[in-house]
Amino acid sequence: MKVCLHAISGRHPAAPASAALALRRVTLDIASGEQLAVIGPSGAGKTTLLQLLACALRPAGGSLLLDERNPWTLSTRAVQQLRGSLFLAPQVPPLPPRQRVVTSVLAGRLPHQGLWQSLGSLFYPTGIAQADAALARFDLSDKLFARVDRLSGGERQRVGLARALLSQARLLLVDEPLSALDPARAVQAVASLTQAAAERRATLVATLHDVPMALAHFPRIVGLRAGEVAFDLPAAQVTPELLQDLYAQEAQAQPVLPLEEPAPQPRPVAMNCR
């Protein structure tokens, strides 16, 4: 899916209408099938950007085109059909705790199923082999029939990514997919995600706090700072100086810890012996 943003602005999804803009006049062109990572300090507007791309948040200004169509000028039915081509994976996947993993993963196909087929899959899941294959990419095949509330935070995050792979979306939007994963699992997850997107020629936009991971796995990097694009470059052209400038304010905000003082030596105790 081709994406075009022109001078788009937006507020954080949880912010009131009177709040300051979280994203200000951002312009980006993303080719169909392209993969890019969005990096930047906390509060830079990364989540707001994904919400706008997912048509879950109406822009406060500017324009958004998805395959040359403005979603906010379409009919309600056309918008629903368009949203079936989008998949937003939040940082904390919305997985019902008492649900089986297989059902949670197969939920990625719901936008393309009829009502009765969707209801029937809650009791008799169809496509178990596909769910198992998606979970295998994240080393979770053994959790296929486990309950969600028996999983660790990292396992839940990987189930959310497996659900994304099972969707038929042409635009995958992934928000901080590695926050609950150890380094080895993080490498496996991002490699599986980018490989699966390439296989189906889906456009992939991911926000990441792990800068080395973004540089290693994504050909294009967009740096956001204070709601604006600081740079938009191929990964090979992102220099340490650019990164230092991007995170400069966050580094300055860190409290300066005092130097450790040596532990006080115990005073000698005078003893009177008789």
C-alpha cells in the first residue's frame, strides 16, 4: 500500500481536543512494499503517527492518502473496507486473558470473515495450521492451545506479532514490538516480521526504541523529535551525530546521580577492662 502524508498534524489519542499537537506538519511518502522504522525519544509523536496511518485518529491538519484515497472523504462502508487492509499492532496487544492463543492469532483474519464465520471460529477454530505456522516464526508453537493469561509479557507480545502475520493487511503498523523481549528474542521477532512483510509485499512501518535494531533491519529510518521530522534517511546515512542530536533533550532530562561516597568507617570503640 502506498502512503502519502502532507503537512499532517495530530494529537495523542488520549489527549483532549484542547491539548497541544503531538505531531506537527509531517510530510512523508512511503512506497508500496517499503519498510521503514520510526525512531525518536519518548513523546516524539511516534504512536500518534501510527494511529493516524491506521485511520484510528482523525488528523488535526494536513492530508493523508492511502493508495491515492483520502480515508476521511470515503463513505462509512468504504472506510470499513479500507481498514480491513490495515493492521495496527499496539505495544501491549489487546488479548483477552481467558482466550486460547490459537483463537487470538486467528483473530487477525476477522476483518475478512463474515459474521457467522467469525462467531463459529470462537468455538471451532479453522486455520489452526496457519496459526501454528505464524507462531512458529516467533518460536511459540508450543503455546498454540495455551491460555493467554498463562503467557509472559514477552510471549504475549510475540502472539500479537503472529496475529499481524495472519492478517491480510497491506499496511502493517507495529508500535514498539520489542519492549518486552530479551535481545535474542528481539532479533528473532524483527527478522521474522520484516521477512514476512517482504514475502507478501506489505508496507511495514514500525516504531522502535532500539536504535541499533532499527539500523540493522530497516533500510529507511525516520527520526521524530518534538512532533516533527528531524531526518528521513537510508539507514547507512544515519550518523552518530544525527542520533546524538535526536536524543539530546532526552539525555539532558536524565537526572545526574551524585558520585558514590565511600562508606563511613566505623569508629573505634573504647573499652575499659578491669
